[in-house]
Amino acid sequence: MARFDGKTALVTGAGSGIGEAVAKLLAADGARVVVADIDMTGANRVVEEITSAGGSAAAFEQNTADPAANEAVVDFAKREFGALHLAVNNAGIGGPLAHTGEYPIDGWQRVIDINLNGVFYGLRYELPAIVEAGGGAVVNIASILGTNGTAGSPAYVAAKHGVVGLTKTAAIEYSSQGVRVNSVGPGYIETPLLTKALDQDQMQGLVGLHPIGRLGRAEEVATLVAFLLSDEASFITGSYHLVDGAYAAQ
Ligand SMILES: NC(=O)c1ccc[n+]([C@@H]2O[C@H](COP(=O)([O-])OP(=O)(O)OC[C@H]3O[C@@H](n4cnc5c(N)ncnc54)[C@H](O)[C@@H]3O)[C@@H](O)[C@H]2O)c1
């Protein structure tokens, strides 16, 4: 028996990068997966790849910055697959790069809307559904920048610190109702979020921040997320888990 047999999982931002790797791993381990994304081309491709590998998945168009879309995707999961047991709030953007005193106000609002408000809206509708299903687990994708700062990304850093705090609070509130909530802090991971925004020299600069000597792979984050969602992690809740090639150890 696979570890997520009989479970339904919702993964936001699952049409690319870390979310895609998580969706594929959960499906390979038996979960029925709602592949939610604002970009349906990515979401449909991931569903097609999961189903042709023998898994079960359905795509849903969702802008996580829109509260109604968060309610709609949870309703879709229940309608399509009967209940919601697992959720991964992963959708996120990098946002503009500028120092705080020059940071574009609209860029700040966009990053906070997607990277922080989107996680709250997700929890707002996922938690009652998971309680209704008899319990389960949530992982919120933060970042090493959920506890560290960095020059040039004030909105991203503030949002990710917020995600870590929100995770702790939800865990305290929902542990007694059978829902575990954890956050994950990846180091820099080679996904389109980086490769579309940075040139080769900038990517090389990021490699130098990781004592392990390379960037991470989306699959290496997915392994940790799946563990935290599984029953093997039954006493782990309210905590923040790094997967960062020793970035934050320095
Ligand atoms: N790549 C990294 O170095 C890194 C490091 C730490 C944390 N993270 C976090 O991991 C998460 C995933 O990032 P990734 O690297 O896989 O990026 P990615 O760009 O490869 O994938 C992000 C996905 O989210 C979707 N998305 C963007 N805005 C959305 C919205 N408003 N509503 C719904 N979907 C939306 C995109 O369409 C895309 O499919 C993000 O929260 C990011 O902050 C990434």
C-alpha cells in the first residue's frame, strides 16, 4: 500500500517547479491530486504527466491572491475526489528586486498578496475541510528567507517570515483536531522562478551561498514535503524545516 492511498491532496502553484515535483511525488505515492495554478498550460501538462504515469489528478485554475478562488479550489477537491486531507500552499513569485527605500509599492502589494495573503486564504478554507475529512496535514512553502534577510527582496522576505509565523499559529490551533501544519524553507532551487529572472552569472552567485556547492532540485524539496505530510511525521507540527545545502547554517 502506498503512503497516500485514499488521500486527496491540493497543491497550489503545481504547474511548475517545486509544486510540480510535489504533485508528482504525492500522486506516485497514491494521492489523488488537485493541481492548482494560475497558469493552466502548466497545470494541464502536469495532470497529463501524472495520469499517463498511472496516477490520479485534476487541474484547477486558481489565483491564490483571490480569496474566492481559494474557497473554490477546496470545493472542487471535495466535489472531484470526495474530501480534502492534505494541502501544500506553494504558489509564489519572486517579485521586483530593489532596496527597501526604492521598492515599488505595487510590487510590494503583489508579493504580499500572493506569497502571504495567498497562504492565509488557502489555510482559511483548507483547515475546516481537512477537519471535516477527519484530519490530515498541511505544508506551507516558505524559504530560507523565512528566517534570514537578504538585500533587495524586502517584500519576499517579509512574506516568507509571515508564512513561518502563520504556520506556527495554525498548528497550535488545529493540532487537537488532527491537522498538522508545518513550513519548509528551501535554499535556492533551480526552477523557472530563478532561471527566468536571473542570468548565468547571477545563478553562479547564488551557488556560492550554499556550502554544498550547488543549487537544490525541486525533487529534493518534494521529498521533505511528502515526509511532513505522511503519517511518519505524526509528532511533527508547528515547525519550520530547512532543505538548503547548509545556507542557513553559516
Ligand atoms: N526556487 C527557489 O529558489 C525557491 C526557494 C525558496 C522558496 N521557494 C518558494 O517555492 C514556491 C514555488 O516556487 P518555484 O521555485 O517552484 O517557482 P515556479 O515559478 O517554478 O513555480 C511557481 C508556480 O506558481 C504559480 N503561480 C504564480 N502566481 C500564482 C498565483 N497568484 N496563484 C496561483 N499560482 C501562481 C506559477 O504559475 C507557477 O506555476 C514559491 O512559494 C517560492 O517562493 C522557491
